[in-house]
Amino acid sequence: MPSKRFKAVCVKIKTVALHLASSIRCLFVAQPTVWIVVGSLAIILIIPFIHIRIIHSYEHEIEYWNNYWNVIPVFAAAVPAILTFFYNRNKEIKARNNEREAKDKARIEEKENKDKIQYAEIQHEIVDVAIPQIAMFNKKYPGKLSTEERVRNLIHLLYEQDNLDAKISMIKNDDDSRIDGRESIEPGIKKIIQDPTNKVVVEIVSESSAFLEQRIKELQEDIRKDNKNTKDKITIANRILGFWILNFQNANNAKYLLGVATSDKRCVGAFRLHKSARSTENRRLWFHVDDGDIIYLEGVQENENSVGYKTPFPYLDQWTAQNPVLYYKSFINGNTQIEFTEEDMKHVMHILGVTHNEIEAYKRLGPRDIIIVRTYKFDQ
């Protein structure tokens, strides 16, 4: 049987072990390598204990402790080797990580510097070369250019535009916001081409090479489409924007204007309004809007919700009044037979170009904030 002294020693060892375990846990959180080393040392010291105490039995404590302390040096001899191994291993890993981080950082800096240089070169070609050349075609430009100079400038502009697009496409993470004036080059070239005074110049440039001939044909086709789109947009928009008999104050305070076809009540146009009402001599009103306020125009300016516009606007089948102008929310709120659901609110706000928090946005609108006009001019 173990003596009282041996039991007391075991209790002390247990207390020390608990404190040691707590310290080891803190060290593990701070530095895993320390935990590995301490754990290895603990195992080395425990193995002799298990080997002597459990595998072999001794009748006397003195014999046990003598054997224990005889075996400990054998196992403890491996501790320096283990410590050295983990220390060198940890040092090697840190060195590799530091080297990798340094290489990654240098690579990123090199890429950023390269991009900065490329962007600076592109910016120079646009601001200091292309834009001034476009300006030289302006009739107000001081000093009239000869035909030969205009031909040379237009050829350079056409090649320059193609080269700039190629250069920018080669830069990863292309960010147009970092380049000033890029968006003005093509419209400037189109303006030169469609100017009647440059007809001879355009013909000479077109005949100078197959590439330039093809490029000018593409630009002329784009000009034709742009002109048609602008004409169609004006024609369709004018059918909705005027001229209506409305209270000027209500019309001027409205937030949205929608045009619907008389036959099927589908939406053919949607506009945002910002104090847009204008009066005429005959007291009819029309609405002035900018291109940025056009939400939708059937066949001209459509968007991802185009399918929704082609369906009948909610509950307009109950709009039987002869007056072609309607305050939509006032109409919905005043009709007790209509159960206007949250899905209806979302549908209406999607038509108005609102795709987030639609229900709250609809509820914030006043009874006269949505004006709907109908016209037979869009009947199919």
C-alpha cells in the first residue's frame, strides 16, 4: 500500500499538473510550437513513469524511484533534439512564408506600377492627341485645316481608337473611371463623319485601306441606328408627354408619368418627373423630361423588366371613365372593389424602375404621384 508521504507527493504533483495544463493552454493559443515542445517534454517524462509503474511492479517505493530516475535521463536526452527540430522547422516555415509574402507584394506592386504607366500612356493619347485632333474639325477652330491635314487626322483617329480599345482590353481589371475622355472619342469621330463638309475627307479615308473602309461603314451604320433611335424615341415619347388637360400644381408635383395603350392597357412608356410640367397657350400641359428620366419606351428603350410592361397594368380594366388622364393611387384607393395586394405594389414599382423595398416605396407615394395617360396611338 502507498504511504501517506507518497499520497501527499501525488496530490502536489496533481496540483502542479493542473497549473501546468492551464499555462500550456494559454501558450497553445499564443504559440502552437510552444505547445508541441511542452507536450513532447511531458510525454518523455510520463513514458518512464508508465513503463516502470504499470508495466513493472515494485514492492518498495525506494526501488521504484531509483528505477524512475535511472530511466529519465535516457528519455530526456531526446528533448534537445526535439527542441532543435521544431525550432528549425518553425524558423524555416516562417522564412518561406516571409519570402512568399515578399514575392507576392513585389508582384502586386509591379503589376500596379505597370498598370499606372499603361493608364498614363492611354490618358496621354486621349487627352493630348485624340481629343485635340477631334477639336480641329470644329468649324470654330482657329486656323482652317487643309484637306490633307483632315485626312491625316481622321486616319490617325480611327487607328487610335482601335489601338486604345486593344490596349485597355489587355489591362486586367479594366476600370474606365480611371480614364478621362475615352467615352468622347467615338461620338467625336461620328460627328466628323456625318458632317457634310467632311464628305470628301471621309471618301478619301475610306478608299485608303480595307480596314478604314470597314471601320467607316460600321460607324455610318451606328450613326443611322442612333438617328433612327433618337427619332423613334422623340416620336413615341411625345405621344405620352403631351398635351393633357391637368391641374398644373398636381402635374408639377407628380413623381411618375405612365402611358398605356387604350386597347389592352399595357404600359408603353414610363418616365420620372421632377417638377416637369409645362403649360401651353391653350392651357394644356406637357411634360419635359431628360433622357436619364426615361424608364421605358416600348421598342426603343427597354430593360430587364420588359416582359412586365407588355402585360396589362393592374386593375386598369376597371378604368371606364372617358377622361384619358388618371391619378393611379387615388383611383386604387377610391375603388372598394379592388383588393390591392403587396404583389400588385411590387409589380407597379417594377414598372417604375424600383427594384428594392418596393412595398415601402409604393406606400410613400401620394395619391397623385403616379399619373397615367392612355392613347389609342399605341393600339395594335
